[in-house]
Amino acid sequence: MLETILTPVAPAPNGHYSPAVVANGFVFVAGQLPFTLTKEVPAGIEAQAALVLKNLRAILEASGSRMDLVVSVQIFVSDLSDWPSVNEAFRQAFGAHKPARTVVPCGELRHGARIEANAVAVQNPAKDTNR
């Protein structure tokens, strides 16, 4: 059974996709651009990376997962010179937890974003499955 995850504390999708889908105990989070709830993109890579991670955390929590249960992250950056700032933001967000990760320098992203990230996490085994 598949469960679609939507939360009012992360931006709603702009297209035909779900922010996340839960399947077989895993949470698959769609690519997150650095959008505020009003679909604005802040200036600067530090603010953008922090917002991507905030939205990722909100979606994971809505799914019954959390950052320390992330298995894999894929990060797309428009400018590889932003990498030190992005790496630091991820270090702060994940702490000692180090999920597998892929970094893809990709050129221009939509809406002037400099970063996008998607993730796969394990659903919290203690989550109430009767919701």
C-alpha cells in the first residue's frame, strides 16, 4: 500500500507529484527546492540550503520518519563553488548521522534556486500505523 504525504508546514507541490510517498517502510521524498510556504526562494546558498533541509525535515516528520533515519540523499547544486556551504548545512542538519549521498553539479535549477535535494528514509518503526 502506498501513502501520499502532504503537510501544511512544507510547500505544496507545483506539479503532478507528491512531496513524499511511503512504501514498504520507506519514505521517498521528492526533490525539494528552497521554497518558503509562499513559494519564494531566499537569496544566498546558506539560506537556500537551510530551507531545503527544513522542508525535508517537515516532510519526514509528517511521514513518521526523521532526519536520523535518512538512508540516502541526492543533492543537486547549480554551482559547485557552493559546495562548502552546502556541506556545512548538511553537517549541521544531520549531526553525527551520515546518510549515503550523491552530489550532482547540474547547472541552472528552476526559480533561481541554487540547490535541490531528494531523500529516501526508513519510516520510524515506532510510528503509529493506525492513523
